[in-house]
Amino acid sequence: MGAESLRSFGIGVAMCLLCAFAPAALADGPEADGLSAPERRRDQFPKEFGYAIFPYPYRLPGIGTGLSLIAGALNIADTHTDAYGIVFGGDVKGGAVGVGDIHLLPRRLILDIGYSSLSRAAFQSYSQRGMNTGKDDFTVAEVGDSEYFGGRLTATFFDRRFELYTAWFGSASTLKSIRDKDGNLIIEAQDPPRDRGHTALFGTRLDLTDDYTDPRKGLRLDVTRTQSPPKGSGPDYFVMDYSATAYVPMGRRNTLAINLLRSDAFVRHEGETDPAALQQQLGINCASVPDPTQQQFCNEVISTTVAANQFGTATTLGGFSRLRSYPQGRFKGAHTLFLGGEYRWNLTDEATPFDIFVMKGVRTSVQIAFFYETGVTSDTRSDLYERSQMRDSYGAGLRIVTASGVVFRADLANGKEGFNAAIFIGYPWELQ
């Protein structure tokens, strides 16, 4: 590790330790493996069977709309194994499948694998990185024949209080075109190469809470290193993430959850930073675009690619997990700082079987959540501590926690750029 890596590691550890401000969340627990931690409320490896199947509409800027169908079966055949899939209809064709919680060693070594293939996909490319762009300051990079595949291996110990995990994800896609925010064609790629790459992840978790799936009190720490070797003309860099979440009990069954994240990218070797060379590699020529405004849009896509190749990209903000009022990956930069708070009000707290044809399982809790989040990302560290650079999200959500270990979540968030609604599986801040 270089000097900058060590400095960031020290900052991250110090930030995680700050979460000790909630000693009351731990003080009433027994000694667990030498660490003070609350007792687990239930078995951390549930086997209750459940399933769900439901439609999910989508809208991709510059690509179109459609309806997808999501299905999943949990704890199949009296095991811990889950299977899930999604099929896309409409303007996007394709789907994804996955199998999770495969216990290679019972309660010790767990494997998750997945694969997806899409005929078309879209990525919003804003005019610059960081926080200083408007809601509509983006173009759309359309890719085709996209494939994503990979797996994660988790070694877990002490009733899931300590984990080591590693993951590997590969991807392949081809740039098809660049479009404006309304979907109008700016330029079409000519004989572009098929872009292939992969990401490797290594991490550890310390879970001093009363439940792995639905914590009500305690402390959770994650440190993750994500390695992204050069992909095409991209950079060789890695990202260090430090995440700490405190769960403070409020009354008999409610919880205040507070999450702090710091993420930093460290570039070993820069990627291609010559705009002309990048255009040639991507099979596009911005100078050939006759309209001056659209030519500027094309050049902005190249300039943000140059910045990514020079600085790397840390954990992004926006989407299902952090700054939920903004679209997925809305804010990008080499450094990220995020703070979020969520009050989880448990309306019910009992094991109740349910079977409503499209969904079956055992409900253990129904929650209403109120949340507030703030965060910033930048290519320079100094901007992380400027309040004027930060963006906020706030809102409310409904959650169903099941005995099979799944949390069904629906959130409605508001921010500077308006409302955003999302349906997702799992609590926020947990994606690694």
C-alpha cells in the first residue's frame, strides 16, 4: 500500500470507530467471542420456504419503456438455497438468473452466482463528474449485446458475526450509439470493439448486532477493496470502501439506523487520456456531428471518460441504496463521502404466514421507514468537506421482513431534482 492508500485506510478506520458514539446499542449484550455484542434474536440461517413473483415496469432514458417479470424462490427444498430471475419485455430484451446461499460448507462457506444478458442497455453520461451538473445535463450511451456474470464466496464465523468475502464479476458489451436525453441519435458507433472487463472484490464484515438480516441494535463495520484491472483503454485502479452502521434501539421494537461511508479510488496506471485516441477506439468521431450542440454533447462523453481514466471511480451516489431521490450512478468521482439516517418503525413484530398467490412466506415484521441522506463525490478530496457541494435525499418507505431472510422494500424519496420511487429487495446501504 502506498502513502495515499495508508492515509485513506487510517481515515476509514477512524470514521468507523466514531460509530462507538452509540455504546447503549451494545452495552446490554453479553460477551460474544471476546466482543460485547447483543444476543442474536433468532437463527441466523433460516430455512422457511417462500416465493414471490411480480411485474416491474421500467423506463430507460434514450432507450424506452417496458415491463419486466421478477420471480424468486427462497430456501428451496428445505435448504438455504435461493433462486431468482427476471425477464425483460418491451424495448429491452433479455433477462437475468441467479442462485444464492449455496452452502458449500454448512453455515461456513456460502456461494452466490448470477448471469444476465441484455439486447440493449443505457448509461447516463453527465456533462462532468462530481456534483455540479443539472438534472438534464446528460447524454445516453447505448450499448448492445451486454453480458454480466460472476459470483461471490463468503466465509462466515461465530453465528455470522465475522465474515470474509471475495467476489469476481465479468462483463462484455458493445457501444452502439450516443443519444441526447430525449433519445435522439447524436452519433452511431462504426465497427466498435467488444468491450470486456472484470472486477475483483475482497472484503470483511464485523457484525455486532442482534440480527444479521433485520438488526435492531448494535454496530456493523465493512471494509472492502475492489480491484478493476484495465478494461480496454481504461485505468488500472482499486477502490477502498469503509462503511459503518450503528443501530440504536428506540423503544421496545423500533430502530434508528445511521450509516457512514467513505470511498476512495487509487489509480496505479492511468488509462487513455487522449480524446482523439479514445474516439478512435470507441469507433466514433465527434467532429463529424454537424449540429454544434450535439457535437458538444459528444465531446462531453469523451471528457468524462478521460476523467474516469485519469482518476478512477469510487462508489457512486444515487439509486437504490444511497441518495435514493437520484437515478442510479447519478454522481461519480474518485472520492465519496455519505451519511444517512433511517428511523424504522415496526408496526407488527410477529411470525405470520401469508399466501397471496403471487407471494408466499412468513412475515416477521412490517415497517414504515423515514430517512434522510446527504453525500458528495468528487475527483478532489477537498470538495468532500464543502457543505455547498453536498446533495440531500429524504423520504419514506414500506418494508416487509420475512422469516426466510428477505426484506421487500418500497421507497419514495425526494430531493433537489424531484421524486424517485423504487421497489427493491434488501435494506439500503448493504450493497457491496
